[in-house]
Amino acid sequence: MPPADRVGQVAPDALIAWPMDSGPSKKMQPDPQAAIGSALRTVATEQAGIEALAAALQDGLAAPFARAVETLSAITGRVIVTGVGKSGHIGSKIAATLASTGTPAFFVHPVEANHGDLGMIAGDDAIVALSWSGESPELKGIIAYSRRFSIPLIAITAGKSSALARAAEVVLLLPRAPEACPHGLAPTTSTLLQLVTGDALAIALLEARGFTPEHFRTFHPGGQLGANLTRVSEIMRIGDQIPLARRGTRMPEAVMTLAEKKVGCVCVVEDDGRLAGIFTDGDLARNLHRNLAETTVDEVMTRTPKTIEPQMFAGAAIALLNKHNISALVVTEGGMPVGVVHFHDLLRIGAA
């Protein structure tokens, strides 16, 4: 019996070779200089694409872009982003960027839309469809749905006369820039232009809505971004945790406070509670040659301490600490110390 006739077996000559198996038997060692040259060509090609997009935004793309922002600002529902293949991956990222910057949005895969997910799209939504050619057959269902229920459709495409462009109210026509792929096949420059266009829409909508860092933190509480947007007032040490000493305090007492509070500094205050200076472990080290038992904290303190206000973000506190190479900041309000924030406090929440 021939091997091909055996149940569950395939004749050897019927096997299809993996395309990459037809090359050399040994893996080629990449040439570092050739790799760098390839990378530079890729960057240059994609930069040229971005420059072409910028030029288009100053010319024929300007009015459609403004209409797209106006359309998306006017809806009371959500922005539905759709696309297939690499355009779909870019669309998913665009939807995520819109959602995190104040424009409710989500991604709907056009194939899934054809199998029931069209029900996720409501009449008060708007659709942003991505297709470089504008002829992706998978988009036919969602395009027809948008026309049937008069849902605004915005196309991001390079196909000027494509089916997608003909159906859309607003066409963001992208310049046909060369792909970075040497064969002109793998989507590279084209997907970058789609991504940049989506980011431009998101930021234009963000600015139109007056979206603030506080709003961003509401949608992005996790990770270092969320940590950097934490208010200093939420993490600072307050009350008995603040190391305080009045002007005129003898150094032995100030050193004891420095050791007990373990913040690396002591806030030196006037009789009325206003901040007069700061005494740090660095100040102590620089004055060890003196007879500290007979010295007051006023004589060794830093008279211009670095301060921050409680409503500032943790990211700003980190920037100040790094800029001045210090480990703690006095939090003040109206010249009065209301807290202390240490580098370790910022490290604990993941801001550092």
C-alpha cells in the first residue's frame, strides 16, 4: 500500500515546505554595520513619511482633520475604532489612547462585527475606520451598518477613490509614502502614518476638552504614570512625623530629632511657625569639626531650603530632588511647613 493511502498519514512528496527552509542550511551571521545601515534607512524612510503627513496637514488634509475633530467632539456616545491586519493593531492602540485621554472609545474587530459585535455600536457613536488601501473586504459589514443607521464614519486611508473613502463623511487621506520594507510589502511607513494620525486626533480632542493631568490620573491610576500624578499631599509625612526644631535650639537636641524622625532633615521654624531653614545630615557632616555642643541649629542650617507645595505632583517632586541632588523636600503652604516628602516615599509608590 502506498504511504499516501495509509489512514492519518501523508505522502512525503505531499508535504509543503516552510518557505524559509529553502535558504542556506546554516543561519547567516548578521553584519553589524549592515544592520545599522538598514536601521538608518528605515528611520529616514519613515521620517520622510512623517514629513509628507505634516505637509498634507498644512494643505489638503487640514480641513478634513478639523471636521473629524468637530465630529468626534459632537457625539454623545463613543468612538468605535476598527480595522483589520496591521491597521487593526494600530486601531486598537488608537482606541486605547483616545480612552485614556478623555474620549470614550473602544476597538471593534470588523470580522467579529460581522458575527454579532455590530450590536456594540449605537446610534450616538462615531466610527473611525482604518485601511491603507480602503478596500479591505472585512470592513464591508461595518461600513454598511454605519450607512444604514446614519452613524458618522471617518476614514483613515490612502485610497482616495476606495470603497471606504466613498462611504465616509470625512476622509483623512494619507500621503502614499514608500514603505521602509525593501520589498515595499510589509506595512511600516503606512502603519506609522496611521498611528500618528490617530495620536493627532486624540491630542486635538484632549486639548479641545481641556483634559488635565488630574483627569489623566483618573483614567490611568496604575504604573509609574499614575504614581507620578499622585499629589504630594497624599504621600507626605505630616503631624508628629514632621521633624521640627525652633530657631535657637541647641545642636544636641536638633541631632536627636534628626535621628528620631529618620527623614534626613529637620525643619527649623520661627516662633510663629514659619519655615526659617532646614538642618540636614549633610549640614551635620560639614560641621563635625566644630564644638556642636555649644552651637545652635541656626548656625549650621541651610537658610534657603528647597520646598514644594502640597498640590504638586509626585513627578515634580522627583524632578526637584534629582535637580538639586537632595533626598527630601519640605512641603509648605503660606510659608508654613505642613509636611515632608522623602525620596523613599516616592520610591514606595513607584514614582521614582
